[in-house]
Amino acid sequence: MKPETKWKLNFDNGMIYNRTKGTEFKGQPFPEFMQKLIAAGGLVKYTNSEKSKIKVMPGRELQDHRRVEQMDLYYKSTRNSNLKVTASEAILKGLAPDGGLFVPSELPKLDVTMSDLKGKTYQEIAYLVMKQLPDRILQKRNWKNCIDKAYDSKFDTEEIAPLVKVDDTYYMELFHGATIAFKDMALSILPHLMTTSAKKNDVKNEIVILTATSGDTGKAALAGFADVEGTRIIVFYPKNGVSKVQELQMVTQRGENVNVVAIHGNFDNAQSGVKAMFEDTELAEELAKKGYQFSSANSINIGRLVPQVVYYVNAYAKLLENEEIEDGEKINVVVPTGNFGNILAAYYAKQMGVPIDKLVCASNDNKVLFDFFQTGDYDRNREFILTTSPSMDILISSNLERLIYRISGDDDQKTKDMMEALKSAGKYTITEDMKERLADFAAGYATEEECAEEY
């Protein structure tokens, strides 16, 4: 070994890579007890520390194959940047204890080009996206296992999320899952992420999934968590606020651990009630004594949001593969939006390197988001309108908080103040600097009459 030679060792399989020459050879994998130590994070921390590094010969350092950036990735609350957890802890908690939402400390760029993704399956692309966001507990191989279990024969097409061209517009079909709702894309994998996270963190409590729904999420969450060991799920929906089909889908769901509750009110009331239970520390302590803890299947859970990034990456790869666009050519993405999770996933995809130009936020008569992007004022003090698109009938768009945090320059106090103003006064206004950082977005809306005419 020459002093100037750069090496990389894969502790899992014993492969040794000569980065300088581009060659590799196989050594002996670490013993099982060492593998467990690595998975626990002890050896990784040791080998990555500045004080202690593994040496093969003086001056020839071998570094762990896991990238330092990934090992240092953590998730923080939008209302307290000092509240930091691992990916698995964020998935288990669902909502931060201070009421904030968990966001990654950084959005790492994809380590492959869009052109590299041509010809790959949905599952392969999912892995290449999600492996960018592991931590010392929930590692790359865990993501892969979850992906393989999630995107299988439950979907009625091997493409999982096919693209269909109509005139000069491309439509991403996200209805091929078990419940015919786009929420299947994320809720097929969340139960696997949840149970894997529980095992990795040695959680003994039964996990109680609290979920508010305006229609789509409820059935997809119930189907995903039905009879999953170590969990039970309670879905709250507004009576007369979901379609009849969706209501029947939910109340007829089979499973020993599923519960469905109709409330008087709208989705915002259901969502606010769920958040209030999460923030009730006395309730959490009482539940813990009895062996339970809360988590969420709503998009407030980062474990719901990350899988949604995948289908935007997949869509761009398929456009390239079909020679509909040139490599690097920017596309516009239009997303019907209520709780702002789906379009936020597209925004994250853009931040991670997908060539997206405009993100168009499409609203119905409950156009609180349209007004926000036009004026910078978020004001829920208006009539709640029941429409024929009940999944978009929302006036408190929870995931917008993650965007507010981002465009404020990760200012947790500013984000907290705005969310408290929304809770107390029903409105807030962003600064001029923040408005300028909304350049990636455009917005539009369609009334019930316009939708009926088009239909």
C-alpha cells in the first residue's frame, strides 16, 4: 500500500476498494457481533471520530463505507432546531413534542444523475432516493427491505406509478395501490418503516397510530396497518365530510387492531384534535404507564413524506427514458393540494436535484393556499366549503409549516410564532424575504362550477 492511495472498506461484506486505481478485492466480513455494534452506531462513531480512526498501516487510513454526511444527518423540529432525533425516532414520534414537524437537517443531493435512472424499476429508484436519508439506526439495508415489502403485488401494475400522455400533458397515475388512492404510495411502506424503527429502537410499547382523514388517508392507513403486530390504529374522519365510497371503505376495514371514529365537524377539527392529543404530555405519560405510545400516519409524519419524493424522481426518469425530454430539461409539476404534503414532496425532489421549474399548487373552492401564494397572507378565517373533492377540503395545511421553516432560513422561532398566530388568530403573514423564496411556486384554483363543466 502506498501512502497516497485512498481506500474504502465495506464492513458489511468485507469488500475493500482502492479508490485511487478503481479496483477492489474481497476480504473477510466483520463477525456478527461487530456487525451488531456497527448497526448500533458504536463502532461507526468510533471510526468516524477525529480522535480514533482504524489504521491498517501508519499513514494509511481505512474509513467506514457509510458517508459521513449520512451518518451526521438528523431530523429537527420546525419549532425548536435544538430538538434533534434520528430518522427512526422521527417516524416513531410522528409529531415533535413541541407541536412542530420533523424536517431533515439537510436535503442531500441524489448521488446519481437523472440519466443513470433510465431503465430502472420503481423499487430501484425508491432505494436510490431513500438511501440518501438514513441514519446510524435506520440504515440503507433497512430502507431496501421496507421498499421490497411495500411495492409488490399489492399494486396492479409493475410500473407502480405509470405516466400517461394526453395531448401535451403527462399524468402520473397514483391510483394503482390497494385502496385506489394516491396515499397508497406512502402508506404501503410506512407500516414497515414503523415496525423496523420500533425494533431498532427496542420499543416495547404498543404503537397507537392516530390519523385524521379527509378521505384518502383513512382507508390507505387502515389497510396498511391492519393486523400489523405491535400496532393499533384509530382513524378520525368528519361525518358527511368524505365521499360515501371512502366512508364505506373505512368502516368495513377488517383487522383486530383497526378503529374508525366519525366526528361532528370538518377535517381541520379532526386534525387539530389529533395534534392536541400528541401535545398532551399528561396523556402521553398515562399511556406509557399502560404500555402505549402515539404515532401518526398523516403526512405530518416524515415517514409518510419521504416516500412521496420517489414518484417525482421516477416520473422524470421515465420522461427521459421515453425520450420525451432532454437530460436536464426542466419540467413543471401541477399538484392538487389540500394538506400540502404531496407538493412539498415535489419541492424536496427539486431540492435533491430533479430538474423541476415551477411547482403549481392547485386548489378547489377552499383556496387558502392560492391566496397565500398570491399575497403572503395565510388566513383560515373563512367559510369551509364542502366540495366534490373532499380530500382537498382543508383550511389548515399542516405541511406548509415545513416550507415556512425552509423559506425563513430554518428560523425555528419565527416558524413557531407564525404557527401560534395561526392557532390563536387564525392567520399570519410572511416577510418580504420569505416571499422572495417562494419563486419555485405558482398557484391556481378551480371552483365547483368550473370542475363540473370540465367533468
